[in-house]
Amino acid sequence: MMSNVLVTGMTSTRGGVESLVFNYVSRLSESIHFDFWCSNEHCAYESELLALGCGVYHGHAYGSDPTQARRDTQNFFATADGSYDVLWSNKSMLVNIDDLRLARK
């Protein structure tokens, strides 16, 4: 059975973290399914991730609208309903760890 991984904390720029994540995903996508929860309008490597069969989902950024960002995250995790085996969070600040809290439920 294929494992399902949800990746959070990706930005819209192709920096070091995004490149590292993409390299892992591109090499492991045949044995592990990856989806991405992005709090911006565009996720780095989005077209490439979609071509690999990954799901890419978007919500509001916490910095621009914290209330809407929290609602978007809650709605996403409510519809995901435990379908992920692993949460891979790439956040460098603990200001908004809603994804970690909601994944725990």
C-alpha cells in the first residue's frame, strides 16, 4: 500500500528548501504519494508537482489574513479526514502551527 504524505510550508519561490523537497518527491513519487498544502497563490515547482501526480491545494497566507488562513486550514484538514500517513512541515517559525495541531486530531 502506498503511503500518503502531506507537505506544508512550501513558498512560491524556488529556494533551497523547495528544491530539496522537490528532489525528494521526484525520486520517491512512484512509491509514495505526495500532496501539498500551500498558503499562497502559487507553490514552487507547482506544474512539475502536478505532472508527477501530486495534489496541490491553496489557502490564504497567515500573514495577510490570519482568520481566513486558519479557516482555510481547518476546512482542508476537515475534508482530508485522516487520509495522510505523514505530515512533512517545512515551517521555520512557530507563529502558525495550525497544520500540526489539526493533523494531530
